Amino acid sequence: MAEISRVVVVGAGTMGSQIALQTALAGRYRVALVDSASVQLERARDQNGKLIARSVERGRVSDADGKAALARIEISADLEGAARDADLVVEAVFEDLDVKRDIFKRVDSVAPQQAILASNSSTIAISRLAEVTRRADRCCNMHFFHPVTVMQLCEVVRGPETSDATIEAAMEFVRGIGRIPVLLNKEVWGFIVNRILFAASEEALRLYEGGYATFGDIDTAVKKGLNWPMGPFELMDFSGLDIYVGAMEDRRKLGEGVAPPDVLKKKVAAGELGRKSGKGFYEYPGFKS
Ligand SMILES: NC(=O)c1ccc[n+]([C@@H]2O[C@H](COP(=O)([O-])OP(=O)(O)OC[C@H]3O[C@@H](n4cnc5c(N)ncnc54)[C@H](O)[C@@H]3O)[C@@H](O)[C@H]2O)c1
């Protein structure tokens, strides 16, 4: 498989903007960041500029390297134009199967034959996207974590038709941008991290709903006894309780997992979504958007 040098990131939101920045910081890739919304492209450029300024202030990157990384990211609304000479396309658009399938189809029709198509989806297995392309052997999941410039992990997932060469190139790329890849040999809901996170969160909710302990004490137990930086309730508030309910419902549709507990459903119905709404299990007066 040819060496990866030109990387196209599709979707300039929370994840895509930072995947592009992390790639550009490596210094050895040409990067294009594509979005259908020009306001998102402008926002990504602005936020990446601020992230670099902060990193320069803190001495994590030199002013020259920071500026060079920003300059290395070409922003574009033209997906087909950007993908035409791609070696790797990382899709990070909305978590919507149809939107993602449309991107995969369009990219497949113009990208060079050897190009790899990866999806950053948290829940959509690569086989559902690879099937609309003519290169299922060159498709994989590449699941980064938020915020990408801080979180080191990337879960690389092999679909039923993904080739060894694709997996090797994907793992090598993740290392090349200073991130740590782990490989899932088979598709499974939630990959590794979210399966373990949901198992712990569901147990924490059962203990709380059963009246065994307060959510505060459960968080303290997990932080002080397991050395987690955040307790499960803090983490649920941080990510959004609606996200948890949605993920649990989606998992049920696959015939596994448990139904969202009443306490979560009631909070979501009351608009208590966690940090983003100012209240979840805890209160966040300063965070209300
Ligand atoms: N946010 C997280 O914490 C997180 C973590 C890991 C993985 N993910 C996954 O990453 C993906 C993106 O999530 P996000 O939080 O960055 O979303 P986001 O809503 O912040 O950004 C999505 C971007 O996709 C763009 N987009 C939508 N349709 C498009 C199209 N047809 N062509 C080009 N651009 C299009 C939107 O304009 C938007 O800028 C999702 O699949 C999500 O599951 C998210």
C-alpha cells in the first residue's frame, strides 16, 4: 500500500477540526478539512488558531511549528475536489448513517484506488459504510476521543472485509500523528472503551437507583478506589445524559444491553442533560448555554 501523505478530514465539527490539527502538527502530512457548512470551516480555523496560541504560550509547541501546522490545513467545501488526490479520508460528519453513506459513496467515486476510507463514528460499524463503496477492503473505523489534541487513544476497527494492509497503514498513521492505536479485530457495539464505560455507568446507576449509595459517594468511591479522574455520574453529566439514553436505546435495537434506567429518562425529559444544560446529577451554574 502506498505511503500516506495527503489526508482529507470530512466534517469540521468538534472532532474533525482537531483530527485535522493533530494530523497537521505531525508535520509530514498535507491536510484538507472539508465541510458543507462554511461557518463550520471558519469556526474550526478560529478554534484551531486559539488552541495553537495556547499551546505556544504553554511551551508545548514552538510558534513556528504552530503556524506551520495551521498553514498546512487547507479548508474546503468541495468534497470531490479535495478527495481526488487523497491517500486517507477520515470521515467525521454527523452521527447519521445516511449522511455518512453519502460521503463514503461520493469519496469512493473520486478518490485514488489505493486510498483508505476511515470513519470516526462512535457507533456505526464500518461494514455499514464500506458496503456502499467498491473498496470494502480499504475501509475501517478510526475512533478518536474528544478532545483529540489531548486524548491519546484511537480505536481502529477491522470490518469483515478490511485487509491487513489497510489495518497496518491505519495503525501506522495513528502512531504517525502521535496517538496510540488499539485494534479491534471484529466489529462490536461501543468498541472497547464505550463498552467498559457503559458497563460501569449502568452498575453505578443500579446502585444509585437501588438506594445503596448517593451518586456523590459512588463517584467518590470510583475516583478514590479505582483512581478514575472522574466518577461515572460526573462523566455522564460531562458527556450529556441524552447521549447516554440515545446510545442505550440504539444498543437495545441491536438486541443487547439494557434499557435506559428511569432516573436517566426522567432527567432527560426534564431537560436536565448535564453540564450543557446547567444541571444533570450535579449543578453547573456557570455552564448553562
Ligand atoms: N463529539 C465527541 O465527543 C465524539 C467522540 C468520538 C467520536 N465522535 C464521532 O465523530 C463524528 C462527528 O462528531 P462531532 O461531535 O464532531 O460532530 P459535530 O456536529 O461537531 O460536527 C459534524 C460536522 O459535520 C458536518 N457535516 C454534516 N454533513 C456534512 C456533509 N454532508 N458534508 C460535509 N460536512 C458535513 C457539519 O457541518 C459539522 O461541522 C460522529 O460520528 C461522532 O459519533 C464524536
